[in-house]
Amino acid sequence: MAIYLEMPELDKEFPFRILVNDGDILTTPHWHREVELIYVTKGTIALGIDDVPYKLKEGEIAFIGGGLIHYVLASPGSERLVYQFDLTYFAAGNKGNLDLQKLFSELVPVSPQWEQYEEELFRGLLTKMNLESEKQELGYQFSLKSDLFQLITLLLREIPNQVKESKKINKLGTQDVLEKLDEIFNYVEAHYRETLTLQDIAEVSGYSSFYFTKFFKKNTGKTFLTFLNEYRIDKAKWLLINSDLPVSEIITQTGFESDKTFYRLFKNSMSMAPLEYRHAMKIE
């Protein structure tokens, strides 16, 4: 079973990597503090970023800011390049103390909603970076570092901001906070099908219910109940896309004790009924 908090193993000296993924793949809802770009080089993918579903085809790009919950469902025969990097690498050069995590979380996340020239700029740069990484010719590390700084600059200057209501920004602080959140998310991952109370999760974390409530809200921007419901809805969306289970069975498997609550939360989240979502998101 996949964990909810993903912690990519990046080189501490240069926290950047490119992954080549092909074929159909299911990446369940998760988050990590690293920034991620997905460049679809063949086929199509469905993905969700911060609870918003998207579809991308060949040549299109998704940008996922650090701390945003996301998932990927790729079609058979598809191919993707996945770029991951840690923003802490840019701390020394950030003389203006820009809050890069906050700024990046506000960008329009998918290239079909960018200007055509913006998408072409990123395609060219991402392709160049992948070639440098593959060939590893003399000095390739310097070229990749230069390209990564150019990538950051393009993101800040060229990609438009989303027009939306103010949303939470995950306050990822010390390693202790990350480890405690990891512990909490792992417990939810293992027990979300069961009845979970605030007292249960507070005991697991080693906090009182009062302190846990403050800790969780401060570091995630939402209450535990809101988080748990959103997580269960994300799991339900996966089952709707990737199985033929009836909605009643999906409700049971995702831990909802009330059909009425499930339908209300799903409609509030996706602005459509579960079966409408299944039809819209199925990849042929």
C-alpha cells in the first residue's frame, strides 16, 4: 500500500532527478515537498492536482508545486518524463527571500491553459535537460544546474497565476514536523476504511486531542476531519476510474458510514455526481 507522504531520494548536493515512466501506471494520491513537472511524450494521462482533475495528451505539461496532493492515471502505451527538484537548493541565491513554494502553488498547473509560446519554451527546455541527463557528456552537471535555474525563472516570469479563492499552503517546517505528519498520514492510509475519530488519531500522534487539533490545522491548513474526508473522496475517485465497482461498494470501501454524506462531499468536491465523474475520467 502506497504511503500518503512521498519522500523522493534526491542527491543532497544537487536535489534534482528525471524519471522516465512508460505504460499504464497508477499513482495514488500523495504529496511531497519537492516540485514536480510531468511532460507527456506519448499517449494520454489523467491526473489530479490539489483536488482538481485534468487530462493531458502528448506534448503537454503539468506543474505540481511542493506540498500539493496529486495522483496520476496513465493510459497504456503512454510515456512521461517526470522532473523533481527541491526548492531548498535555491535558498542561497534567493536574495529577495521570495516564498517560492507559495508562488509556485498559485501558478496555473497545466500547459493547455498557458499561452502556446510558454508551452513551447518549456517543451524545449525540458527536452534539452533530458538529453543532457541521458548523454552525461563532460560538464553535463553544470548544464543541468543552469537549465534548472532557467526553469525556475520561466515559471516565475511566464506562467500565469490561477484565478481562484485563497487556498491553504502546506506549512512544511522542521524535519520533526514532517516526520510527525508522515506518521499521521501513514496511519490514515492504513485505517481510512475504518471508523476514525479525533481521539484515535491524537493518541497515535502522542498528543492530546486539543493539541493535535492545533498542530494539524497549523501544518496542513485544514481540520483533521476535512483532511480525512478529502482523502476518502480521493480514494473513491480512484476506484471510480479504475474499477467497475458499484458506488455503494465504493462508499463502503472508503470508510464512509453515510451514503448521504458521501454524495454531498463528492458533489461539493467535483461539482458532479460519482457516475458522471467515472464517465468523464475514464481513459479509452
